[in-house]
Amino acid sequence: MPHGCAPTHAFSPSDIVSESMAMKQNVWEFVRNQNGSYAVFHNGKLLSDGISEERREDEFCVRFGFCGHEYQEIVRQLRQSGKCTLEL
């Protein structure tokens, strides 16, 4: 199982440059605030803040599309370090 929050992709040599450019333009950041709520950023822009523990799964999965294994990995990183960055 890969460590960190970023998904693992298989690249062909010709795809590396174009994939690298795309990753720089699609960065998601999930942050646990000091008050225990959560914030979600996309490419540095705050999309949602003050997400409660009870609403976390609905917001991350239903609203932003990070479900299943991705959701579990985000939560693991948030518990471990309070922050998770995904470069897609």
C-alpha cells in the first residue's frame, strides 16, 4: 500500500510531462482546524470550511467525490498529521 495521500499512477515516458502539468493544476488540500472542524481547498482556493466530524464523509465523498479508499486515506492522513494533499 503506498504511503501518503497522493494516488499512484502508471505513466509512460511520453505522458510524464503532460501529467506533471496537469498535477500542478489540480491540487486538493484537506486540513483539520484547531477546533476539530475541517477545511477543503482546491488549487489554493478555499471551497469549504467548518466541516464538522459528522458531516465530513458527506462533504468529502458526496460533494467533492473522494469516496472509498481515497476517503479512508484522506482521513488517515488527517488523523496522523492534520493535513492531506492530493495532486491529481
